[in-house]
Amino acid sequence: MTAPVLHVRGVLLPSSEPVDLWLADGVVHTEPVPGAETVHTGGWIVPGLVDAHCHLGLGAGGAVDEETTLDQATTDRDAGTLLVRDAGSPSDTRWIQGRDDLPRLIRAGRHIARPRRYIRNFAVEVEPDDLVDTVAEQARAGDGWVKLVGDWIDREVGDLAPLWPADIAAEAIARAHELGAKVTAHCFGERSVAELVRAGIDGIEHGTGLDRDTIDLMAQRQVALVPTMINLATFPEIAASGQEKFPTYAAHMRDLHARHHDTLRAAVDAGVPVYAGTDAGGTIKHGRIADEIVALADLAGAEFALGAASWRARDWLGVPGIAPGESADLICYDANPLTDPAVTAHPARVILRGTVIA
Ligand SMILES: [Zn+2]
């Protein structure tokens, strides 16, 4: 059975021109295809949304089963996320890539952390001496990205501290690059991000500890930043739960949170490429890409936010947007998300590989 031929008409963002698109055999056509059924007209069209920091196959306690993973991926898809850059998963989620009804997935293999220096059951845990080899293993296991935990609470110090000596991190990043993979890292504090950017890393997750010089270096090298705004909003809760045993850490987290808007705004202004990521999968629920777009719009405007979650993110990840012959992955909205980014919470049509999903 072949899927029906579809037709949509609307303003294709970020341009302001109305277009007619025909969707047949899973791909976009800009010339009429006979027998098409019009499924949306008079609205706005956006290339399928991208969640650039999402965890499929991960729950609060670690790996989850396939049924739960399917539910996560379906929830993200129905919210408009049609491309996921996974930021580390303890589950083998390659099966998702064989399913036409699920979002496209770029995997990062497993998180890499040190023993007792990250959330239990999430990461491959190794000492620094084994970092280079472990990065090589995860580079081979993933789809071009390796995820390091750059910093986390050090209970002996009672504060955030880097997990990896800078020279070993630099060696590990160089090894990933030899294998054709890029490296990104979870960094909350000041020191880890400063060291890892200088060590040649390709991406930073969160980035609340960025200083002026590191921001400038990221802009110069076009190091990607995925702040995960809706996760940063939970810093006060994280601080409160650590207050009694680790008051220095708690104060540090509150300070990073208090400054995060200014810190990230400085990164945007300097030209650091910033992308939308929800961090769904640990404690953040799936399907919240619209919340992240709204938070990024508050930081840097609606067009910036929507680009960060769609066309700019696709360019960065090397996945085509809406063009003749490319996969028909697109979202239709009844109102203009550039006027009100909250519109993204209510897609009128989610179309994946030429099929209406929702
Ligand atoms: Zn994450």
C-alpha cells in the first residue's frame, strides 16, 4: 500500500512567502502531484523540529525497556520533534532508526563519567587513565557524537568539579576526531567548560559556567551550545536538595542559576551557535520541545528560538530541511510561531516521511 499524496499550503518559515508543497513517496515536491489531498492550508510550515539534547531509552533510574522507549519517542514525535540528537543513553536504541513512524535519531552512545561522579546507572564509568580508549569505543558505538560528563558534584570537595584532567580530555577529544566523531560535554560550572573548550571540544551542554574568554573562543571556533533552558530552571530544586550536606555546592548552583540568562545571552550576542534541547529522559519529561522554544525565545527572540529548534539545528546536524526530493518532515501551525512561539505547543499537522502523524 502506498501512502496518499498530500498537499499543504502555507508560509514556509523562516521566509515570509506562502508556498505549495506536495508530499509523495515520502519526499517533498514543489511541482503539483496529481491526486493530492490537501491536509493543511492558510497556516505556517516549519521543517521538522529538532531536539538537540534528548535521551531516548533513559529514565530517572537508568535504562528503560523498549516499550517505555517507544512511548518516549512517540511523545516527542507528536510534539513535533522529528529529529533527535541523543545526548547519551544506556540502552541500545538503534532499533528506532529502523522505524519509519519514529523520529530520526542521531545517537551518542553512552555517557562517559567517573565512578561515583554522576547519576547512578546512566554512564559508562571509567577512571581518567581509561578515558581515551572509552571515548574511542563510544565513538564507534554512536552516530558521530560522544558525550562526556564534564563536571558534577565532587562529594569530597563539596562543590562542582571537573571529572577529567584537561590534558587527558584533550587527548580523548583528538582521538574521537581521528575516528570522525565529535565530542560534547555536560558542564554546569566554570572550570570544566573553560578547560574543555580549550581542549578542542565540539559542543557544550548547559554551559551555565561560561566566562567571557570561553564564550569568545566558542564563537571563534563555532563550538555548539545546547543550554537546555527547561533543565536549568530546575537548578533551585537541585540546590535545595543538596543544601544540608553540600551548602557550598547548593550556593554555587543558585549563583549559576541566577546568572544563567546573562551568561547565555552573552553567548548568543557573541555568535556562539545555540540549539534547542530539552534534556528529556532523566527527570525532564519527553514532548517538551515547545517549552524549550518558548524559553529560548525569551532569551533571544522567536526567530532565533525557532531556528535553534528547526532550520539552524538541521543545518548543523547535516539533515536537510524542506527541499525538493528531501524527506517530507514538517510541521504545520494554524498561527504564526514567530509572532507567538507558544503556538509550537499546538501543531495542526505533524508530517513525518510524508505521512500525517498527528
Ligand atoms: Zn542530558
